[in-house]
Amino acid sequence: MSKSESVDQWKIVHKLLDYHIDRTCNGQSPDFQGSGRSLLHNLIQQNADKTEMRNQIIQGMMAAQDTTAILISNSIYLLSRHPHIWRRLRDEVATVDLAKIRVEDFRKLDLLRNTLYEALRLFPVFPNLARVALRNVTLPTGGGVHGDHPVFVPKGSTVIANLYALHRNQEVFGEDIETFNPDRWVDIRPNTWQFMAFGGGQRACLGQLKALGEASYAVAKLAQTFERVESRDSREWAGEQKLTAKNANGCKVAFILG
């Protein structure tokens, strides 16, 4: 898609959102029933201007685009190539009552949690994070041969963090960085800025627990249901990046009952 075509498409999106923002601001859009309120209602209460409201809504929509589905797909892709991990995962979730489980309970399932972390390490859904400096700023570290010197960033500069490379730091994750090994997470504790599958700081992903909870449930349910999962595609994972990064070859597997 050309730049002019992209601009035309964004104009359509902006027009649609501005229509609903105006209706809500003018009291023509009904509130949610009960205590729940929409993101738009909360932004109006904070006296955000129309551009800010539109940008926040777009951000929320973009962040929810296939992100959890890609995590589940990548996890199954990896598990289909490592049957011994699938068997161990089945043993771990065999007695779990998924009808009653809470999101926080998934944290107790170590192998399941570590499998998702390892999938996010190898194939981050958002492989790049970019920020534009609004003023001249000096970052405390990142410069020099060892990355421990300050870096001056002039106003208007774009700073990009490559999470795909970050998650392959051998000093943090070990020498077998290209290997799917959920058990590495038993012994490592990367800090916020060494493992950034959900970003970090004040702008970290607000839906982190939701995404991990949904992915945990889906993978656990599949593991409880099917004895085996087998790959039906010998091709390696091939990144296709748009807003998010996914496997261009898809996830072609067969689930086999016992």
C-alpha cells in the first residue's frame, strides 16, 4: 500500500472515530449499564481533547489486533516440534479444573507459564518499540562499547528498541538462544529491560495479564484434550511484520486424540 493510500485509509478511520466521539460528547451515545464504562467515557471525564481521545482509542484497537492469537499460534508451533515438552505439559495440566481456574492460578503452572515466556522470547509479537524525542534528552546508558555510557538524543530523533535482538542476549538467556527451552526460565530472572515482551515502565502493556490468561487457558485446554500435536509443515518460522509480527507460514499442525 502506498503512502497516499495509507493516508486515505487513516482518514476513514479518523472520520468514523470522530463521529462516535462527537456523539458521546453530546450525550447521544448511551452509557454502559452498571458500573462499567468505556474507554471513551473515561477519557471524556479526564477532559481529553478529541485528538487525544482518538489516539488512545486507536492505540487500544491496535494493541488488541491478533496479539493473543499470535502468542497461542507461536506456542503451538513450537510445541508441535518438541513432543517431550507437550507430554510434560499434559501431565502438569491434567488435573487442573479450567472451569474454575482464576487468572492468577495460572502462575502456579510453571511449565505452562515458561512455555509462553519462551515463545514470547523467541518470537515477540511486537519485535520493535519506537519513540520520538519531544525535546533534547540524554539517556543515562546505552552508549559506548559496553553500553554503559550516556547517549544524547536530539529533539525529533526516533529511538528504536529491537526486542528480537534483546531477547537473544546470551548473557541473560544463555548460549542456546535460538533453542526452544522453557526450562531456562527456571534459573533466569531477567529484569524489566532485559525481557520486554509487554514493554516496560509507565507505558507497559495494560493487557499483559489478560493476554497471558487467555493464552494459558487455550494452551492448557488443548493439552488436556489432545494426546499429541504434530507439525504438518517443515518450514522454519518466517517473520511477517505489519503492526505485529507473525509466522508468514502460519501454524499448520494436527491435534491427535488418545
